[in-house]
Amino acid sequence: MQIQPIYNENAIVVTGICGSLREESYTRLAVETALIGASQQGAQARLIDLRDYDLPFVDGREKEDYPEVVHQLKREVAGAQGIILGTPEYHGSYSGVLKNALDHMGFREFEGKVLGLIGVAEGGMGAVNALNHLRLVGRSLRAWVIPQQVSLPQVWGLYDDDGNLKSGHIEAHIIEVGRQVARFAALRRNEQFSEFIREWETAMNNPGAE
Ligand SMILES: Cc1cc2nc3c(=O)[nH]c(=O)nc-3n(C[C@H](O)[C@H](O)[C@H](O)COP(=O)(O)O)c2cc1C
């Protein structure tokens, strides 16, 4: 079923972050596909390719002492209402390069944002562990992680030599993640919905759930 836009979503910005630096990264291809979904929903879609950001490791120095490229990354993510995180499965989790990028950021970039997750893996088990771990990170950053996500197992068999997905069904699934991120980000911005969310976000913590 096609989701029809209800609100004016022109000003919604959705940023995709690719957690692989590999030249022919499948993660990058998948995130780009999700961003097509976001733009179909009326969002301004942008890819953050971490190859373009020579990020130092987080090392405890004062935030303002990091190089400009770190601040540029943070500004770009802070300017988005929806964020798509793409990662390869590395040793049963998400990639170190994405971890370091996320560690440079915090509530200012993620709190209250709508987050979509996509993972790729060489193995048949897919990237479910990486996605579960990212879901926890999203929760920790107080982002709204959408329930729908995409894990692409045995990803090397899913694309043709031109970098196109062979299965329209899988492509539609990835596009849907991008559409939902844009859709929920637009709803999140809507006045009445914001009221609901404000109530929700200020609800008492459940001590046992921490
Ligand atoms: C350090 C490392 C660890 C990996 N660990 C796993 C793993 O636990 N499970 C798996 O299915 N694939 C694993 N892979 C394979 C990657 O998920 C696979 O190559 C994927 O396509 C990489 O994503 P990319 O194409 O976006 O670079 C690993 C690859 C590397 C380099």
C-alpha cells in the first residue's frame, strides 16, 4: 500500500549515513536507495559518505578542539529531521567507522529525530545483530527508531554488475524505509503530533527499564 503524504514535507531533510568506507560498498548502494524513498515522499535527501570526512577518533579532547570536518558532520546531521543509518555487519555488530562517527555526535544531532536502519552482510544470517545494536544506540540518543528495517543477507548475490538490485521486492522494501523516515519526520514536526510526542518524551522514566 502506498503511503500518501498528508503534510507539506518539502522542508523535511533526511540524511543517510553510510557506515562503510569500501569503494564499492553495498551499504552505500542500499542507503542511496532508501534516500530515493525519502525524496519520493517529498524530503530533501542527502548522503553523508564518511569517505569524505577524515574523522579522527574520539579521544576525549574538548569538543571545539576537533577539526572542522567533525563540526561539519555534526551540522549536517543536526540539520536533518530524519536520519538513515546504513552499516555492514562486522563481527556481529555495526562498523567501527560508524561507531566513531556516532560517538562524535549526541543528543543535539539525534534527540527526537526519526531514525531508519539498514544493514548488509556477507553471511546468510544478515545484519540483524548490527541493526539491533544500532537500535539500542538510537534509543540511547533518544531518537525514534522506526520499527521497519532492512537487513540484506548474502548481499554480494543481490546486486548486478551495474550496482542495481536484482529483486524489485527487496528494492521496494528499502525504499519503504526511506519513505517511512520522511513520513514520520513530517508527522513529528506537525503541531498536534508534537504535542503528543512532548507528552510522551516527558513521561516518567521506567526505572526498571534502564
Ligand atoms: C571486519 C569485518 C567483519 C565482518 N563480519 C561479518 C559478520 O560478522 N557477518 C557477516 O555476515 N559478514 C561479515 N563481514 C562481511 C561484510 O558484512 C560484507 O563484506 C559487507 O558487504 C560489507 O559491507 P560493504 O559492502 O558496505 O562494505 C565482515 C567484514 C569485515 C571487513
